[in-house]
Amino acid sequence: MAKIKVDLVYTWVDGADTEHINKWTSYADDPGDVNPERYRDTYQMLKHSLRSVEKYLDWYQNIFIVTARPQVPDWLELSHPKIKIVHHDEIIDKDFLPTFNPNCIESFLHKIPGLAEHFLYINDDFLFGSKTSLEDFMPGGKYRIFNTLFGENLSWRIFDGKNDIVGLGIIEHTPLFIKKEFWEEMTALFPEKLLLTRTNKFRQPEDLMTYKLYRYYMLSQHRTLSNPVSFFELLKINTFHKITNNLAKQQMAINKLETKKPKFYCLNDDQRDSPNQEVVKLVQGFLKRNYPNKSQFEK
């Protein structure tokens, strides 16, 4: 396979930004809209994710960080030639701003100025735990599609009568390798549902979740270019871990994670309103041990 240019794309928000907090609370109608798990940054995940990128990836071109204006991580070295901050108003139509809905934000990723035709979409709580190559996402020129059970062809049952995605959804939290042309094609499938999603200021159950839709779109419309990965194969290289307040369970899970060293994994904050500080220390210790050194992307 000829070498292709690949960018990394993160979405990030500074949940401690007072101005941003005041803005989102002024729009919130439901207590779930201000769920602290979605905005706080107890573990400085983006910083550690970039450290993991530097440690285990060497095939990307640029790193785009998509966030609300005027936010910028205060530790980020903006002069680094690979780092690009993209504010929402650069890619999202003004009619939908401000937005606090990741489903809206993700639907505009293909609009990022200067974005390569291929990009790896990464949430800020995704990290890399061992050497990861482009072949892990695009072996032999085909696009690996995670989140199937046995690697089955789901094309016959992608949507029900309401245009909702019908699928297993076993492990959603993985990096998503995307061809920009296909992502843009996908956003044109259900214009009414996409408009509703983009209009919602906060995520809603009826939202069109593009990160789900893309997987099924590829299996349906670009099956010959897709390499579906079974749930069991995915478990060999990926771990999804919820950070809860149960210290004993967290200690066992962190030990397993440190032993396994998956190619990529997610540390998902599920500590509700009152994080157990012993668990916080445990996870922070894990991150410090595994990513102790500043990356080139830090001041």
C-alpha cells in the first residue's frame, strides 16, 4: 500500500472554564446536560493522550484539536508545527452555535481546514498503550471496522423504519479511522435527522450519532473496502475501562491494564458528582508511571 497522509483529530473542552460553564448552564434545561463527567478534566487526559501518541505512533502528519472559542489547553505548545487548534466557529454553521453536543460537533469534522483525506478521530480519553501502526487501522488498503460481534455484514439491518441505527454497539469507545470523502457522503444520508441533531444544544437520545453511523455506512456502502473486526479480535488490542469509585475493583482493573498494554484504550470517567479521591490518586499514578515525560507538544 502506498504511504498515505493521516492526521489525528481530537475533540476537547475545558470544563473548568468559568465563562464556558456559565454559557452552557444558561442553555441547559435538563440536569443531565451539565453532567460533570462530560466536561471535567481530573486526569488531564488530552495531555496524557498526546504523550501516548508521541510514544507509540510515528505515522501521523498533523494533530487537530477541535474546541470552543476561545479555549486552548494552557499547557499546549501552540508554536509546534504539528499542532492545529480549530474552534467550533471555523467548521460549524453559526445557526448551530454555541453547541455543547458532541454529536453535532462530530458531524462537521470533515470541514476542518487543511485536514488530510484520511484521519484518525480520537476522543481525549483515548490513549495508546503499545506500538500502534497504520496497519492496525488500514491493513492492505482496507478500512478496519470495529464494533461488530463476529465481523458480520450488518448491511441488511443498519436502519429501522425510523432511520435509527440498529446494531450491537458492544464496544463504541475506539479510535475511528476515517476517509473524509466517505464521512461527508455519510452526513448526506438523513438530512432531517442530521438537522435535528445539529439543532440540539446538548446530546439527546434521538441524535444521529455519526461515529456509529460511519461504521455501518462503510459496511453497507463500501463493503469491499472494509475489514470488519470481531469483538473478540478487538479485545486483543483494545480495552474500554470505566473509572468508578470502587477502589478495590479499580486497583484490579488498572493492574490488568498495565499488564496487557493494549494498543489503544479508553479511560472513561464514570465517577459521578463526587469522585473517590483514592481512585483519583490511583489513576493519576497509573498515568504518571506510563507517561512520565513531557511530550514535544507541551510548553
